[in-house]
Amino acid sequence: MEKRILIIDDEENMRHMMTALLSESGFIVDAVADGVKGLQKIEEAPYDFIFCDIRMPNMDGIEFLREMRQNGSWNSVPVVMITTEGSQAKVLEALQAGASGYVRKPFTADQIKEKLASLI
């Protein structure tokens, strides 16, 4: 069975680039622009992995993660935060909220694939 990945990022170019990269690698990929839409998506279908930006409008990545982790059925889904954050405090906050790891922008395709391989 193919693995499903959700990308949550407010930057349209980032969503397109990651969707193309992951689709080429054989994953089923959905992408949305904020945490509110991310919560809607995970209620509609199960995902095997989530990449989530930290800074977004409406609901940021850390808020999304906290909301998601409150539902026991989603606790085992790995969530990797994508960040431009220079602050280690935000990364630490995300990890404490239940993130499985993080990747800093700009990143390479290999970094994304390595992070996936280590967590799926």
C-alpha cells in the first residue's frame, strides 16, 4: 500500500516543490496552506507522515501539532517541522509539543528523503 503524506505550508512554491519531490518518490501527497486546513485533512483521511511549517497564518505549525496530538488516534503519525526559525526555542517548543524532528529551510531533496526514511 502506498504511503500518504500531508504537507502543511503557507508558501505555495514550497507546497508544489515538495509535492513534486514526494510524488516522484511514489508517495500519495496532499498539501494545504495552514494548520486549520491540516486538521481538516487529517480528519478526512489517514496519513503516514506529515511535514509542517512552523510559521503560518490562521494556525501555526506548533498549534496544529498540539491540536493533532490531543487526538489519540493521531499520536503515532510522525510530524517533521519545516522551519526558517533561527531560534532554537521555537524548534524546542515544537519537539516538546510532539514533533518527530525538524528540517531547516533551505533544504535539499536528499535531506527530505533521509528524514522520511528514518521515520517511516
